[in-house]
Amino acid sequence: MTDTRRRVKLYALNADRQWDDRGTGHVSSCYVERLKGTSLLVRAESDGTLLLESKIQPDTAYQKQQDTLIVWSEGDNFDLALSFQEKAGCDEIWEKICQVQGKDPSVEITQDIVEESEDERFDEMSDSVQPVELPACEMGRLEDISELVNSCLVSPNRKDKLAAALESQHYIKKLLNLFHMCEDIENVEGLHHLYEIFKSIFLLNKNTLFDTMFADDTIFDVVGCLEYDPSLPQPKKHREYLRELAKFREAIPIKNKDLLAKIHQTYRVQYIQEIVLPTPTVFEDNLLSTLSSFIFFNKVEIVKLIEEDEKFLTDLFKMLMDEKTEDSKRRDLVLFLKEFCNFSQNLQPQDKDAFYKTLVSLRILPALEITLSIDDQKTKTASIDILTYIVEFSPSVVRDYTLQQANNTEEEQMLLNIVIEQMLRDHDPELGGAVQLMGVLRILLDPESMLASVNKSERADFLNFFYKHSIQTLIAPLLENTSGEKPLKEDYHTVQLLGLVLELLSFCVEHHTYHIKTCILNKDLLRRILVLMRSTHTFLVLGALRFMRKIIALKDEYYNRYIIKGNLFAPVIDAFLRNNGRYNLLDSAILELFEFIKLEDIKSLCSHVVENYGKILEDVEYVQTFKALKTRYDQHQDKLKERDRVSGSVGVAEAVVPSLLRTRYRREARQPDEEEEMWFNDDDELEDDAPLDAAQPHAHTHAHHALDAIGKIVEKKVCSGAESVSVNGPGRVLLSAGKAPHTDAQVSAPRLLTQGLVDYDGDSDEEEEGGASSGSSSSSSSSEERDAKRPRLA
């Protein structure tokens, strides 16, 4: 299988008439018993898997193009192509195909056999005997020529014979001479006939005719014939556009004449396909497949010719990064690179990998750092497109480059921070560039595409880099706009950008672990984001709510304790009450949040919601969510009481903490892994008073230390009376959430007591007495007075 003569690329034409690469392998022809005939087999060179198994049918038209291509249709509207590395291999397979079909290998297309009716069979037999007789190429015979060409389109055999006649008699050039004569004497009727003739010639779908029509000396005349559409009152001016308006800009002079000619030809043929030719009908769409193939393989050849010219690419990047280069010149260089990358999308994966490695070695990423920051909109847009091409194909290349900048580059000059800054500074009203750059960041931050090996872990290294050097740049506008009780700026452009930031942060919560968790807890990020719940833009309110929903979905007790301690349900409840039961997306999203807490039985959050907001929500009757939460809470209380009665007594350490409170701080959904525990143990900024948990070497010592720590916090909170209730006008209560007064939320309610860490009705008298006996008399009297004021919800 090492014979390079049989090495091929397999392509398939997709629904958009574009060639998809199906892999590289080696082709062979042999008899397949299952298919009962000689077949073409292509096996992948990487693992030997079967890429293609196609029986050589006697009535299938195989076409040989450009010495190294074999194209055919497999069934209805499913075109396949084999691109050979060497001409010798293509000739061998072509001879085998012709042998099976009984054809002469010197032909470039085999014949179709169409068996439909006796009359058509007689016509085919007649065609096989006599070739198509073309009328004399004269101005007076243009109508006859048009009728003949149209009549040949209904039969594959007649199409082949007509194409052979046109080629052998050099008929196309004769028709173009008539075009000049008709145009000179303004023979409109003749020009209309020529339009119909050349339109039909395109539908013959023959590569040999395209080679003639797209030559430098004929292509403009062909375009001229297609200007005179009989259905239009005035002819189009395509030639004028191609010659005068469409100017080819050489960013750097191209000395390779073959490359230059191929670039011009490809542009003009694309213009003919997309602009000049009428939009094909459903039945005609497949008739232009060869034209699409012509463009596809031209683009592949252009990329390879440029790659082979090392001096050209070296000079291009040298000029691109030169500070003395004018902005207009730099724009042309970037636009050229964009088209270069666009053409590379037609390469197969291994060739595309080599292509991008070449660009990286030529320092395209440092060049993009310069061009992304330029104020010129065209330059910036093209630079974003180039970066998108690179990241979509190989995000690891960009990550590796970014990590190399960690120790030798200022933060504001790092590529990742430049991308974030450009996203946040996008002045486009539709934020087209910002959306595209957000997609780039999302790919770079996706752990699923990160590699891990014995010597390095791309995921850990890159995420550490991002959260150390870049996250503050991303969240800066968010923190700036949420420093008060309401968003400071509410203009559409600002809230659109904040929506993109929220979407990216939600992605991080879902896919990253302790990195984003530490950021949220250290910077009190959820509280600041929930300020956006008071925005006048509903989509931004929903974005903030979605961020909180992603956090709760993790069922992580670190997050749950953070939400409870900060009383962060207050903005959500406030938004729910302000919505006043209106049947909309906001109402449904909030209800779904509490429904999730109920269904997943997140006890700590369930207890917190019922104890603090039960009185407010008990009147909501159009859904049963909150009543079900209350029922679930009561059931849990009953279980705790029953358990306490059975156990009879509790230990000294347990007496410090009320029974339900211990349950609230028990991890349920997941245990943090060793790496995550180490991260949080090293962090001294998470708690203001004392850590709720501390990682211990053994599980039983960890539990006792945690209970002792919680007991101390309870006593401290009880003595300090940290929680407060402020009445703000009739019927309004201000929920104070710890030490961050700027995020206080107003909740409509007749009366509400807000507490951070509280006792519950399920606690036994023995526990309370035990706790009191270990404390001072003043603490005991204070505790009794607080219990007398506590609402009993059970």
C-alpha cells in the first residue's frame, strides 16, 4: 500500500455544490463478490478503513479531467471524484474502468446507456452510428444552431456527441466570431440566440469545453454573449465591471505567470457562476457540477503554487509587520491573506495542517496582533476572519502561542487580551465582529478541544493563564456597570456587549471547574451579575438568570453556601414579583429555576428559599412549584425529628450545630477532586470570617473540623446580629445581603425576616440547652430572645 501511484484523495459533492474531502488513501480495482462485479476500493492510508466501495457500472459515465482526476455520479445527484497523486495511477484506474465498460482508454468520458422507450433506444442506436451534424456557423443559421443545441440536452449520448463535435470543429471560437459581427451591426435577435446557445453549452457540463471558453482570449467574449438575456429590456454590463471596476490589487508583485493567470481565471469563472449565469432550476443544478469542480481544483492549485513560493510569503509577512507600511498597503496584504486562507478550506486535512503550520512559522499570529488593533474596519474584519480560520482548524496552535507570551509580554499586548479588547470595543451596531470574536474565545476555552499528554497538560496550563491574565479584562465592563443597585448604562450597545460577556461566562461555569469558581467567589461575581436583573432589557435579565441557573445546575455546595450567605435569591424573587405573574419567558425561566431545586432535592437551597421567602411565595397558586418546595421542606423536617428521636442523643460537636443546618452544609451532588481541594485550600480570600471547610488528610477528621468551624460561625453570627431588615416605604422590605449594600434588592412583601445562618423548628430542646450550657448567660438570653421572634414556617 506504499505505492504512491495509487495514492488518491476522495471527494464528494455536497448539497451546496461544494466538494467535501472524504479522506486520503490508496485505490484499487478488484472483483467484489457481494457486489457481483469489478469495483473501485479506496482504503484510508491512516488505519486501512474502507473509504469507498463502488461497483463499476456499465451505464455510468466516468470522466477523466486534467490527467489526475476521475469524476462520476454515484446514483442520483451524488458526485464523486478521485484526485490522484500521480498521472500513472490515474491512467491505470482509467484503463480498468474502460475495460469493464468496453471503451477505448483514449476517450475522456465513457458513454451512458439509457434504456427507456423503443423510440429513444432507436434514437440512441442512430446516434451511435452517426455523430451530431452541426449547421454552418453563419449568422442566418443561429436559430437552427440554438434549436439543435437545446435538443441535445435531453439525452446523455447526444450531449457527449455534441460536445465532441463542438470541440473537434473549434465551433466555440466560430460562434464568438459571429458574436463580434452581431454586436458590431447591433443584430439584437442574433445576440439573443447566442445567449441561448452559450447557456446550453454550459449545461453540457463538459470540462474540455470549459478549458476553451475560459481561456484568456475567449472568456470576455463568452461573458459578452451572456449579457444579452432575451428576458431583460437592456443588456447587462458584466464585461465593463470585470475590466474596469473589478481591479486586481497585487499586495506584493506576483512573478509567477502561471499563478497570476490562475488567479484571474478563477475570479472570472466564479463571477460567471454566481452572477452571470441565471440561477439554475432544481433540475439543472446538477448540470453545473463540473463548473464547481473546475473552480474547486483551481483554488487548490493556487494555494499550492503560493506555498511553493517561499520568497513571496516571506516578503508578504515582512511588509505586513513593518511599522513603515502604510495602512492602505497593510489592508491589501490582510485582504490577500484572507482570500488565501479562504482558498485553503478546499485542502484536505493533512494539507491544511501543513498550510497553517507554514503560516504560523511565518509569524502570522504576531501580525494579527497588529492588524486587529488597527482602526480601519476592513483590515480589522479581515483579520478576524483569518483568526477564525486558524482557531477553527487548530485552536492548539493559538493556545501554544498564547502560553509562550506568559513571561515575556505585557498583559495588554497579549493576543488573548487583544481579542477580548476588540470584542468589547466593537462599534458596529450589530456587533458582528464582537459575536465572531466571542465564538473564537469560546473555541479556545472549550476543554473538549484541549490536548493532554504525559509531558504537558494544555487544559490546565491554558485555563490557568486565562484566569490569571485575561478574565479581569473580560469582566471589567460588567463590574463597571454594576457598581450600584441598578445597571449604570442601559443603552442598547452596552447591554448587547454585556449579553455576550454573560454568554461566555455561562459557558465557563458549565465547562470549567475550580478556575471560574474561584473567580466568582473571590470577586463576588454572581452578586454583581444579579444587579442586571433590574435592567430594562429583558434579554439581559434572562442572561443574568441563566448564569445563576448554570451555577445551581452544578449542585456544588461551595456555590450553594455562597448563594445562601449572600442572600442572592433576593434579586430573583424581586424580579419575579415585579413581573407580577405575566405569562412570559422571564416568568417561565424563574419558575424553572425553582422547579429544578425541587426536583433535584437541593436541601440547602430549598430550606433557604422556604425560610426566607415562604411567606412571600405562598400566595402564588397558578403553579404548584412553591407549594411543592414547602412540602419537600416539611418532609425533610419530619425526617430529621424522627431521626433525632431514634438516635436519642447527639454528640457534643453535633450539639453546636442545629440538625437541619448540618444537612444544609453536607456535600450532595459531587465531591471536589484533589486538584480542586488544593486550589481552595490555597485561597485565603474566599471567606471574610473563617473558612467553612478545610481539606484534611482523612475523611473523619475533615468532618469534625468542618462541624467545629460551622459552629463557631453560627455563634459569631448570632452574637454580631449581622443580618438586618429595613422597611422602605409601605409594603416594601429591603433585603440586606451581608456586607455588600450596593446589591440590596427590594422585594414586595407584607413582612419578611432575612437571616444568614438560622436555626430550625426541628432542633431539639436538649441541643439548645447543651449549646447554652457551654456558653455565657448573656449568650443564652440573647438566643432565647431571638427564638421568640423567629417565624415558625413548619
